Amino acid sequence: MTPNPASPLPPPTERRRLREAGSLTRDQLAARLGVPGRTVDAWESGRTTPRGRKREAYVALLAELSRETSKVTVCLEKGPTVPPQPTPDTVPLTPAQAFDALYALCAPALVRQAYLLTGRRELARESVERAFQLAWQRWPEVAADRDPAGWVRAAAYEYALSPWHRFRPRHRHPAPPPPDADDRALMDVLLRLPPPYRRTLLLYDGVGLDLPETAAETEASTPAAAGRLLHAREVIAGRLPELADPSVLHRRLAELATAQRLKAPEPPRVRTGSERLARLWTRAAIGSTVALIGMTTFTLRTAPTHYEPPVPPGVQVRGVPPRVALGPLSEEETHLRTKLRQAAAHGPERLLPLFR
């Protein structure tokens, strides 16, 4: 039987990506199609191709997963894996235009992701703005990266999870919780997770990265990332049993992110702030260099020009005036000394109390 042209199948790698983006395991997808798990494995590896009704059901399920993924990426955007390349018929983008395009694509989703990481709205906006400022300062490097969205996402996550924010006065007090009770419960569980576990859970169950990509972005091995993910899911399922299903957790993370009205600043403001920050750091570096040169010059001018050996022990020090003894006493001083010696008392008189 030839394949039905009305039911086209995506490539094997795309089949696996859609399943993982929908937070489904091979066994879960196989149960929905009524086939063994090894059959789904063969379909995703390209060893076999479904036919007949199984093919139509598989195509319909993949289309459904694709639609759900496109809805979720509005709030949790993975971003392009390669920078957009201009076609030969179009004018190449300027660096500012390319930066603005990347910002418009990723910034709104990154603000929501940073909020899920920190639970603070202002810190989420600040993290994304700081990440894009750093990206604009290193734009040649970021533009040539194979995943510029991932580069900016990693920078935003690192800034958002920095432990130094706890010493800032504006972040010492707890942030206002979400108004909805279910959202408050989910946010409370997320913030109780250690930062590496929270980041792994968000990348895998929120953004939709696969396990190797999640491990690479969190700078951990694949087994370590898998252990963090399983532990985070167990903690959430223990506190919120209705979120034990990864697909339900994926949807709830998206709903929690979209429930917050978070707006990223405009791209020109970010670029201007990045340039202002770069000028500030440049002036600070020049000032530090000038101060160091001045201190070095002062040290060279005031330092001794020749070696002065220390005084060895046992050598008489010169330049000290000789010790002068007392001279002879005059006649009056001699008479006074004799008088004092003869009239010297042997002690104070006894004091007796007076009794009345």
C-alpha cells in the first residue's frame, strides 16, 4: 500500500521534536495511538513508516501537538536555532535591525520565563534587559552564534538566578504573589526548588528543550540533568498531585507565565542603555589606569635612590650627645640636703578616730 498523499508525515527528527515539545513519552504517545512503544521508536528513528489508519491517526496527533506547541511558544518561546539569513533579493539587515528582530522575537517570552525563575516582576524585566545589553555589546559574537536566542536566554537565566540580588535593598522584601490561588500554589512550589532544579524544569517542561540541550545549557551532564528533572517533578507532584502529568505541568507553566502582565522595554532603549553602560565601564577603566600610573609615578619619585644598609648590632651609634652627670652642689644646696637628712620622718603619724 502506498502512502496516502493527503496525510504527509514530517521527517523523523520533527516527529520526535513534536512529541517532546508536547511533554509526551514514547509510551504515552503509543498508548494514545494503540501501538507498542517500540513501534513509535521505529517511526521516530525512520526505520519504519506507519501506514493506513495508524498513519492517519499519527499524522492527526502530530498536527495536534504542533498546534499546541505553537500556542505555548507565544509565552515560552524557544527561539530560532540559527540567525535569519537574508535572501539574495533583499537588502541585508543592519546590526541594529537584526538585534531588534531578535529582541522582538525573544524578549517577551524571556521576561515570562525569568518571572517563573525568580517570582519577581521587576527582576525579570531587569534580567532580560541586562542580557540583551550584554548581547548588544558582543553582537558580532552573538550574531555568528548558531543559537542566538539560546545565548541570550542563558545570560538572562544566569543574571536572574544570581545570589547577589538578595543583598540589594529593593529585593530584600518578598514580591507580591499572584492573585489566583492555583497560581500562588504553583509559584510557591517552584520557588522552593533549588535554582538548578528550577532551571532544568523550566527548560525541559516549559521551553521544550530536549534533555541533552537542557544539560548543555545548565552546564551539567545528561544523567545529572535527568535526575534534577525527575526530582523537581516529584516535588511538584507531592505538593500538587494534579500536576503529576508532564503535559498538564507544561500547560500550567504556560498559563502561569501568561497570567502576569509583563512588558519588556523597547529595543532602542536597550541598545542605548548598553552603549551608555559600555561608555561608563570604559571611563572607569581609563580612570583606574590613570590612578595606577599616578601611584606608580609617586612611588618612583619618593622611593630611595640608593641602598642604605641597616645598623649592625654592637656598633656604637654616632651623633648621640654624651651623657651629662650632675655638677657639684653649691653651699646652699649642701646645707639644705643636710637639713633634710636630719629632719627626715620615719613615717606618717597615726590617725586615731574621735569617739563622742
